[in-house]
Amino acid sequence: MNTVKKYPKSIIENFDLYAPKLVSKEEFFSPGHRACQGCGEALAIRLMCKALGKDTIITNATGCMEVVSSVYPTTAWNLPWIHVAFPNAASVGSGVEAGLTALRRKGKIADRRVKSVAIGGDGGTMDIGFQALSGAMERFHDMLYVCFDNEAYMNTGIQRSSGTPFLASTSTAPAGKKIPGNQVWKKNMAEIMVAHNVPYVATATPSYPLDFMNKVKKARRVKGPSYIHCFAVCPTGWRSTSETCIKLGRLALETGIFPLYEVVDGKYRLTVEVPEKRRPVQDYLKGQGRFRHLTPDQIQVIQERVDIEWEALMIKVKHSKSREELRTLRGK
Amino acid sequence: MSKRVGMEVTTACAEAAALCRIDVASVYPITPQSHIAEHLSEIVNDGRLDASFMTVESEHSALSAAMGASATGARVFTATASQGLLFMSEILPITSAMRFPVVMIIANRAISGPINIWNDHSDIMHTRDTGWISFFADNGQEVVDMTIQAFKVGENRNVMLPVNVNVDGFQLTHTVEPILFPDQEEVDRFLPEYVPYATLHPDRPVSMGTLGVPEIYAEAQKAKDVAIVNSIKVVKEVWKEWEKLFGRKYEPIQSYRTKDADVALVTMGSMGETAEIAVDALRKQGVKAGLLKIKLWRPFPFAELKKAVKGIRVLAVTDRACSFGGPGGPVFSEIRSALYEESVRPAIVNYLIGLGGRDVQVEDFMEMVRKAAKGKLSEPYEFYGVRG
Ligand SMILES: Cc1ncc(C[n+]2csc(CCOP(=O)(O)OP(=O)(O)O)c2C)c(N)n1
Ligand code: SF4
Ligand SMILES: [Mg+2]
């Protein structure tokens, strides 16, 4: 989102200034949940639910969000919600969709579109729930999957996942005297979903709330599978201060570490502009205890990788074509 | 009107599920279950049944998806065996805890290793304590009947539990048998539409599967236990109703020639029919043999067992699964413990038989009875006819 410095000229031009007023005041993820102060995941869920609206069923994988929101006999959920286990949110959600579809077709429930939305952390999505997610997307269920990626298994104590960034210190990949933290690069989950031919894939973060909510709304409209990879700051696991939650999300974008884009029918588009001159990754890394041990050389290695990944993404943004465009080209 | 049709039992089982008008099936292939999945998908794709058939990517997802669908109020069916059952084992106790009346056919098969596709009961025993009601079928007719009965029992408002029907792999699944099929109208009358207690729907949002802290976890376990213990009443009612409608009698423990029996075999599943022949042969030779067939494994029919063993001097309990380093097979230890407090009780011996598809013949059962007559074996449990 561009921050508008000039005096607003017209509503359309400065839509983002007015748009927050249009956001629903209704809360489906209510206060009183037990998330830590400054939890990016909890904020993202609140925004997601607003964008989804009432006709939604949530399937939640085990993880922080399930634990903080559903301590029996309380619940933070004002939407129908189910939790079964850690690896299977996608399969349970696909079953919800199959059940709803069958019951609607057979006239056993009202003929009204209710969206099945499955959510999980990076662990529940990229690691243990990977197979279930791949299956659900491949089977082309009318469902949305949102991964809340806080880059480690936070619920169980900050263990490394395949979403953990290179060299980050976690409880199972600690910054040791010999090995300085996590030794491999983060898995690119959004790309893997694009490779599934999922009609709508997007990256998002609650640091850009309107962008995120718009993407949720778009994903909801898709009649088929859609996937959103939501970057969610975890102050507790990242050893960052809670008031920097929003700022870190913005820095992730401005450094190019976590670009915000969407892939519609195979075509890439940046949804939030990144400054021409991207900020150095150092700006993002320095506020976080998990990167405290990094040497300038190591930061340079990360910088180079981010630059390369950025270029790779730009090539896709410039040259990718939607299936529809390809079809038209072929006809010519 | 019922119709008699010659059919492979797996095919019959899929037909039975279709007669129950299931809304969703999610099944992952595994021998010897696969024919059920295949035939059911054929029924759906031919338009004979209005259901969503989910070709999931694993058994873990098969049961997970089944739960998701059940949570919306759908009538749901799944089936598996062996490694597949073990692969879904994480989800089994959650299905019962969340009280989803999913029905699952288990085409019983030995668990690896070594890998083996043939029949025994090690798969179901591995997942015994997960809170599912467990039926054991003797023959194809029982498989069809029990599949239909399973929905009626599980969906009963006082039960609300998942039910598995155990069908011996190959011995039963791949046998062609003449089977009496009730017609659709009869099944509809017996099995009305599923009325769920609570469903996932925006009109009445509920949270399912919340976190159980120590102050509530134990109560949740007790609630599940109370539900399954009490379900025996419903099982027996449903079986009575079935008998009235279709003339076929089902009992938790079925006794065969035990009135004056001296030694009685105990079996579960398809071997019961072979054992019956052995009992007849022994009787001809003047040996007072009998047989108890366990049809309801969970909830275990304690009272029925105590009644059934009255007057029997020796029980020869057969097990088709091992409890390594334990007291003997799972059926044996169950029965011995069930009878512990009886002032007059039979001697009990244990044979481990038919592991991984090992054939057990009439003569074997006769030999087991003869040996058991002494009231004691040389070992606490015997791997019958096994080398080494
Ligand atoms: C099969 C299984 N393995 C391990 C666990 C333990 N466990 C529960 S949540 C969790 C990590 C969750 O991490 P993530 O999905 O990233 O969510 P977060 O808590 O970070 O939001 C783990 C390892 C489990 N519940 N089930
Ligand atoms: S540990 Fe992190 S993800 Fe979990 S509730 Fe706290 S801030 Fe949120
Ligand atoms: Mg995480």
C-alpha cells in the first residue's frame, strides 16, 4: 500500500485512506483469546474472519491459534469452527466441503454457499500437513486454505520448521558455537501451490490489512481451491518486541524478504508496491533476537539470496501469462 | 422383499453402504479392502447413489475428511485395513471423542513386518482402545447386515459413536457368497435419515474439538466410556429389531452347541464357521465340544459372556493377534479378566492361530479342543502349529 502524503484528491485515487471505514465492525474472532501481546497470527485471523463473513466454516490445525482460542469451555470463535488434529486441517476442511456439497445437492440443508476455510501454521501446512494440503488442493475442493506462517513451531516452543528462515535461531536449530542456527533456506510454499494449478494463490500479511482482506475476499469467491500464505510476526518466537509486529511485516516487504503478490490463474502480480530501492535486509533482521548472532558476512549471504529471489519473482511478474491469456494467444 | 444374490463380499459391502444412502465416502485403497472402494465409486459414478466419493491421498485424510463431512451432518462411510488402519490411528480416538457416527469396514489384515497382505486381527487389536464400537462378522450375510446395523447403532442419539465392522481379509472379503439383500424400502424403514445433534453451520455456530485442560480431560474420557458401555443396550435393541424384520438373529456372544459342552472354543470372525464344523465332527466322536463366537468386541459383552460360559469346564480361546510380552492374546486376556471374579469359572487356555493368513483347518480346531481338555497347556499361550 502506498502511504499517501499529498492531500487526498479523489476518493478513488486515495481509496486506501477511506477503505478502512468500509471494513466490517463485526467480530468473528473475539477478544479474550489467549494469544501473546502483539501476536501477528491472532491479528491476521481477526482480519481474515471479517473479510470472510458469516457464511464460513473454519477448520483449524493444532497450533498456537487453536490453543489460544479454544480452551474448553470457552471459545473465541463466532463462526462454526472445528479442530481435529495437527496434520489434517486440509483434509478435514475438504470433508466439510464435501459434506456441505452433498447435503445441499440432496436438499438436506439450505441451498446457500458456505465456504470451507482451513487454516494452519507453517508447521501444520508446510511440514506435517503438506500431504493433506496437496491432496485437498489437487482434488479441487471449493475451499480456501490459509497458512499463518510465523516461521517455526511456536505452540510447542519455537522449534524449526521448513518455514524457518536461513540462519534463524530456533530451539531445535540454535545459534551454536559451531552451527549458527537454521542451515537451510525457507521453503517457498506459495510457489508449490501455484504448481498445483490452484486458481488463486496469494501472499499476505496483516501489516497490510486491506491488501490481506481483499485477497481473502477474492480467494473466497473462487469456485475451487485457493491458497493464501500469510506472513505472521510472532514476537515471542522471534524475540522481537510486541509493538514492532506491524513494522516487521512492513520491513519484510520493503526489504523484499516477503513480497506481497497474487497469482491468478497462473499470472503473477505484485499487489503492494515495493520501493524502487529496496531496503537492506539488515533493517529487517536487526530488530529480532533470532538473528542477533548473524555476522556481516552472513547477512550479506542473505542479502544476495533475497536479491536473486526478488529477480526471479520479477521475471514472473513481467512475463507470466494467465491460462486464459495463453488460450487466447493460441487461438490467434 | 429381500433378494438373494451371489456376490463377492466386498461388492456386497459397498452395496450395503449404498442402501444406507450415505452422503459421503472417503476411502483410500489397500488390499484386501480396495474392492469396496472400487465398487462404491462405481455405484456413485453410475448414478445409482447420490454421494460424494472422495479419493483422498491417504487413510489419515480418509478419516479426517470423514470427520469433516460428518461434522456437517452427512452420513459418512469409510473402509480400510492393516497399515491403513494404523496410518489413521491418530484420528481414531478423536472420531469417537467428537462423537461422529462414522461407519468403517475393516478388511482385517496382518500388520507389517514382515509385510503381509493376508488375514489376521492384528490391525483392529492395535487400535482397540480408541472408543469405537466393534462388530465381527462371520460371513458375507453378516457383513451386509452389520454394515446397515452399524449406522443405526452409531447414529442413535444415546450412542453417537463411530462403529467398525470387522471383515476377515480374503477369507471373507474375496469370497463369493449367496447374500440376502433387503430392498431399499426396507432399509429406509429400518434406517431413517441421520439427525445429527450439532452440525457445523453458520446459522448456529459451534466450536468442535476444543482444548481439554486437566480439569476436563478426564471427564471427557469418562463420558466416552459411559457412552460406549451403555451402547450395548442399543446394539441389542437394534439386533432384536433386525431379527424381527429379517429373521436373522444377532447376539453379542453366539453360542453353538454349548448346552452340555465340556470344552468350548472361542472365536471371532470367519473362523467361527470352520470351528462349527470341527465341533460337529467332535460331537460325532462323542466329545462334548461347543463354540462361542464373539460378535461384539467393543463394548465387550461381560454379562453375556458370563452367562454363555455357565457349565463349561474348559474354554479354548483363539486369538489372531499377539500381545508381545503380554499375558496372551487380547481376546484371551479379556476373557480371563472378565471371569476372574466368578466363583465357578472354566479353565482357560489360549491359542494364537491364523496369523498373517496361516490356514487353520477343521482338524486343527479338533486338535485344539483335544489338547485343551487337560485344562492347561505347557505354555501360558501357544502359537498353534508354529515352528521355532
Ligand atoms: C502428530 C503431531 N505431532 C506433533 C504435535 C505437536 N505439535 C502441536 S502444534 C505443533 C507446532 C505447531 O506449529 P505451527 O503449525 O507452525 O503453528 P504455530 O503454533 O507456530 O502457530 C506441534 C509440533 C502434534 N500435536 N501432533
Ligand atoms: S507464541 Fe507467537 S504465534 Fe503463538 S500466540 Fe504467542 S505471539 Fe502468537
Ligand atoms: Mg508456526
